Amino acid sequence: MALAWKNTQEFYYWAIENGDPRTDPWPLVYSPIPVILIFILYLIIVAVGPRIMQQRKPVRLKGFLAIYNLSVVLLSVYMFYEFLMTSLLANYSYLCQPVDYSWSDLGMRMAGVCWWFFFSKVIELLDTVFFILRKKNDQVTFLHVYHHGTMLFNWWAGVKYVPGGQAFFIGMVNSFVHIFVYLYYGLASLGPKVQSYLWWKRYLTLLQLFQFMAIAVHSSYNLFSECQFPDGFNLAVFIYILSLIVLFLNFYYRTYIRKKQKKTD
């Protein structure tokens, strides 16, 4: 037991001391402990929140949610622009791109937008809080909690060790998709009067599936080619994306295919 604890401590200190020195001083990056604490608090809210709200009326958040979702849309536009323009200016390859660990303007610009993308995953945990406050507990599914929680850790590791390189593609594509995701959320928060304008929800799920498949192809390519980007990260991304593809396909089937079949029976 003592040896295992010692090895765990040694690995922890090795992990925190071998990150990118450029991003280590940035908020929430140097150690995983703050992110772990945020995640634990998130799980407590998921477990306890619905019970607390059970005897209470739903909290009305219409105006606040409109502002929140618009803010995330604008942040997503900014991140997509930064990922796209920085990668173009730095002549990034879409097939194989090592991380630029230099202190150059473009190297720091890419690392900076990676941090913002990571921080956006912290902000997006509020989605779950708002669902619980509004007593929309059917929205707090395993897929929802899994996706939000794991992205937090994935992108902490990305900013800590590989802020850029191949990882830029994930951030760029996901930021683009989230422009439409949070636009949908913002419109939906306005109530029944805009429901007729939300006919494209099904296509939003298809867009999310397309992004996961694009990321899977992008990461898997480098598992079979010579590229100076850590294979461990590419493999982790590939396995993780496969899990999201399975979960989103299941969601799509239950929401749009099985329900339609039941209506026709």
C-alpha cells in the first residue's frame, strides 16, 4: 500500500511538472486538482439538485438563458475564428500537425484559443445546472453528463500538454458546431412561441454526429502515419470519439426513428 501511494505521488508530481511551461501559469491548468473539484461539485449537483427542486417550482430563467446562450454563441464564433485563422496563418497541416511549443506570436495565439476552448467546457457545465433549476430532468441524461464531464478533463489535458497541433482540428470543428447548438438552446429557451422555428433539431444532431466522425477519421489517420504528435493522445481521442458516436447514434435512434415508428404503429 505504501509503495502504491509513493508511486502515485511520484506520477502526480511528474505529470504536473512536465506540462507545457507556457500554459502552466494560466488559470486551472497547472494541477488537475481544481478541475477534479469542479467535476465532483458537478456530480453532486447532478445527484442532489433534482431532489432539492422536487418540492419547488421551476425557476424562470428565460431572459437569463437567452443572454447566456447568446454569450456562448459569440464565444464559439470567436474560438472558431481563432482556430481557423491561426492554423491558416501558421500553415497548419490538416493531416499531420505537431504542436508548436515556441513563444512565437502564432504559437501563443493557438495555445491561447485552446485555453479558451477548455474554459468554455467549464462554462458549459452550467447547462446541466439550468436544466435542474428549470426541472427539465429528462434532459440530464447519461449522454449529457458523460459528454460534459469528460470534455472537461480531455481539454484540461490538451491545454496542459498539447495546446495546438492536431488538437486544433477538434476545437475548430466543435466550436463551429456549438454556434448552432447554443443558438438552438437560446431560441428554445424563449418558450412555445418559437417552437415552429426549431424544426432543425434533428439536423443539429446529425451535424454533431458528422463532427465526431470527422474527428475520428482525423485522429485515426495519424495512428497509421508518421507524425510528431503523441500517438497516446490520438488514440485517446479516437477511443473517446467512438464512445460519443455510439451514444449519439443511440440518442438519434430513440429520439427520431423509434418514436416515429411508434406513431405509425
